[in-house]
Amino acid sequence: GTSIAEKNTFLNLGTEQRAGAMELGFYTHTWDCFMNHYLSYYWSSFHEDLKVAIETLGWTESMWSDDAEVYPASESKPWSDLTPEEKAAATRLCYFEEIWNGQPIVDWYDYETGMNTAVTADGPLPKDIDLEIFETTGYAGKAPGDVGASVYTATGLGSSSSSYRIVSSSVFALALSIGATLLV
């Protein structure tokens, strides 16, 4: 995003900005992950699975600092060139292929149906993402040892269960793209 608000952590948003973000369905985790992908965090504030993700993408503490001019090689790779481990790390930072590659939201979001066409809620997890890098730390609320593709494939979401949905980052990206205009 281009709004300065998107570069802040949720807790550093102004009162009105935070209220607007909450109206759009954001809270601390969803804002910090989907909106700025933890870029506003200090290195020392990363918990285990976030640190694994950041380091897997090649970041070091000195690179992460505000004044660093060196970036890891992963930052210049398209999604298709990332290793399965780097893709897992990127997903932990709330990226999916279309966002990582910088594709405009109009390319992967169907405004008529209100659906993300890039990521499906019913899986399966793509075979080229290796979540095993989080085996000892856990992953986004999953306990260590309880990580793997089967954990992240939603099943039993037949059409009779319309009230149950898995919200992907694209919905948050869309909400912010609409809400950023309202907040600024």
C-alpha cells in the first residue's frame, strides 16, 4: 500500500485510523501481518515462528534495521523462483503469490462476487510450500509438532456451510485498499 498508515503497527495507528481498521475487520495480528507484513516490527520483537520466516527469507538483524541498504536475494525473486521453504516463510508473513509478485488487486479479486481468485479456502495447500520449517516453532497458532500441509487444508466446506469461511489475505488487502481511501 501507499498510505503511511499501512506502514504502522496496529497499535501505533491513530485513534481514528485504528477505529476505521477495526470497522473493516482488522485487529492487531491481521493488520500487522496482512497490511505491513511485520515490516514495522523491531527484530527483537519477533517470536519464534516469525523469526524463522524472516531468517528463511535471508534477513539478518542488521539488514532488518531502518537504515540498511542491503536486502536478501529473496526480495528480488518472483514467487516462482522462491524455494518451498521461502514460500512457507512468505506465507507466514501473509504473502501469497499475487501479493508477493506485486500484481494489482484487480487481477486476482472478483469485485462482482466479492471473491479472491488467487487463494481458495478449501485447499489443498500447494505442494511447493514446505511448512516443515516451522516444525519446532509452530506456525501461526499451531503447536510445535502440529505443522504440515494436512493442518492447513480445509475440508468439509460444502455449500451447506455458507457461514463458515476462511478469510485470506486478499480480503484484507481489498478491505484496506477500500479503507485506506476512507482513512486518509
